[in-house]
Amino acid sequence: MTLPEEFTTYTRALMGEERFARFLGALDEPAPVSIRVNPFKAEATPETGADRVAWCLGGYYLDNRPAFTFDPLLHAGAYYVQEASSMFIDHVVRQFVHAPVTALDLCAAPGGKTTCLRAALPEGSRLYSNEPHPKRAQILAENVVKFGHPEVVVTNNYAIDYQRAGLRFGLILADMPCSGEGMFRKDPESIGEWSPANVEKCAALQRSILADIWPCLLPGGLLIYSTCTFNAHENEDNIAFAVEELARLGVETFIRVGTTGSIQDDLHPGDVVINTASVRMDGASRAYAPIEFPAVADPDTVLALREAAEESGIPFKTGISISTDSFWPGQERYDSFGGYVLKRLQGSLEDFRHIGCTNYEMENATLFTLCSVLGLKAASICGVVAKRTDSESVAPHEVYEKAEQRFQDVVKRALEKMIARSRSGGNIS
């Protein structure tokens, strides 16, 4: 596979030599075949030889690629052929959405993420599935009809149309149009369409879509941003753009909430960890400050979180996280599809544990660095759902829910304290 020279130069610098070599090798490997069963039509599972997709309840890997077009079950909507990575939306929604919502899939064609999203949403939710391009909207409508859930509405609009209509959503999925670097193996023709100019064009379009749809998100709502490309211009840089735009609107304090895996013996599933700083193993923060610049949380916001946890009687620990862009090898996890971890990362978990780091996560370094550089305040609180010193497996669902409820309770109490201090003469917003 021949890649554009500009892509090779940039991506090698982004990934590093060893990781880039693995990337090139993966491009020459056959793509895994995966399907997702429609829970509203099919109770059966694939025949023997199908492994589960770890992050999607209905996802399965197949040993080979059958002739799907000759299978009447495909045309009846009993399952959907989809890349396993695209099924990650199932995990995100089940983690954060526990009550009925009105949701929007903004750039939805051909329908894989829409049907995955609908399967993960709590019953009683309504999903608007939108595609701006008329021909692609027709394909989307056909797949939604096959899927067969009544609470899905297909629309053919631009993001600005939703803003003008005044519609508001508790969940917005923005799987953005992008330069398609993640499609090179699946669709070699996409290589010929790639160019640095197209990357910049896509990044600008993504920022425009974000700005248009942001007013449609309800307070406390969840916006999920995703692309199928590798470069930082369309990913980390645009998340940094979102933080800067929020700052322009007057937001001064950012609190990252979520789940994490602990690496210390005294930090157990269900506990809460409040990070005071982070090891910078991400990529985006390097665009704002040299690697020597520390990624640290705002001490006043950390104090508010600590006080809230103490007052709530919730077990917690403060400490330094390891913030990495990679969910598997960057966290020295061997339970990925390939199971490979770069030599320079092998043994890194024990090294970080030995020097006192508390947990792995994926956002703190970027958030802490960016907010420090911009003169903003940032902090982070996570619920522990995996204890990496014991296992790479996620804790049972009831423990997962306990961790989520705990960090939500702490954040709510902390915000109340911060708002009270602000009204009495502080400067928290």
C-alpha cells in the first residue's frame, strides 16, 4: 500500500517510529469482520467461532466474511455489518445515559452508529437521525426502517437548521465528516482522496459544525465528538477549540468526570480518585506547551472536590494520573485485539505504580495543560471501575454504577460549594 508522502511524514512524527511501523503492518493485514445483532429483532447469536466485541453488548467478530448480500436476515435487519471500533458508542452511552433522553445523531449515514446508539439508549428515548446529503439520507432511512425501532426520526438537514428550529437534546453524537485516514485499509481509493488541504478543510468544517450544534445541547447534556482519522488537526486540536470557545462564552472552570482504572493496592473499584496532576503521555497538550510544562489541576477546584467527598463520606484518594491517547497499549493493556504492547511501554504500569501514580485515564493531561496555558481552572474526578493490579477486566455492573453515582454526588456537592463561594465574593464560573 503506497501512502502519500505528506501523510507518512506527519503520521510518523505523530506516532513515533515503533508505533508507526505497527500501523503500517496493520494496513497490510486483512480487516477483522464484525457484526452487531439487532436486539429488537434477533435473540440468536452467531454460530461457533464468533468472539464477543468487548465494548458492545451485541457485537461479534466472525472467523471469515460470508456473502452477506445473500443472507435474508441481513435484509430483514436482524444484524448490521459494522467495524468493531464504531461500536464503541454502545459502551459510552451505557456508561453515561441512564434515563430516557431525546438524542441526535448529527451525521448519521449510512446508519451503523444510529442503530448502535438506538440499541444502547434507555427505553422511552427518542432518536433523531440526521444526514445532510439527500442521497445518503435515503440510504440512512432504508437502514433505519430495516432496524425497526419506532422511536427513530430520520431528517435531512444541516446543523444550523437544528439551531434555528430551537430543538434541544440531552445527547448529541457528532461523528464528523473527515479526511478518512482510518478508512485506508477498508477503502484503498480513499488514499487518493487524501491531501493536507483536505485535512485542513475537514478540520474547519468540523469546527463549524460544532459551533452550529452546540446551542442545541441541553444543560448537563452529553456531546460525543468522533472521527475516523488519526491526525491531531481533526481530533485533539478541535477538542481544544471547543474548550477555547466555551472560555469565550465565559466558562472559567472545567471539571472532567468519568471512569478510570486504578494501579494502587489501596484504590478499589467503586472508590473515587481526584487527580491533582497528570503524566503527559497525550499528543494535543504538546501543541500548547513543551513537554517540560507540568499538567496540574487547579488547587481550589481540587479542594472543593476533596471537601465534597469528605462531607459525603465517599472513599477517595488524590494523586497523579497517567494520561494517554491509547486505551490499550498506552495503558499497557494486553487484552486488545492484537494483544501487542510496544517494548518501551512494557513494564510501564509497574514503573508508574512504583513512583506513586494512581490511575490511567485519557483526558487530564490535555485539559490541565490547556487550561493552565489559557488562565482557566481545571480538575478531574473519576470513579474506579477496574483495578489493574488485579485484572484488566472491568468491575461488575453494580460496582460500575456505584462508582458513577459516587463521582456524580461529589461533583454536585462541589459545584454547590463553588457557586456559594462565588456568590460570596469568589470568582468561580
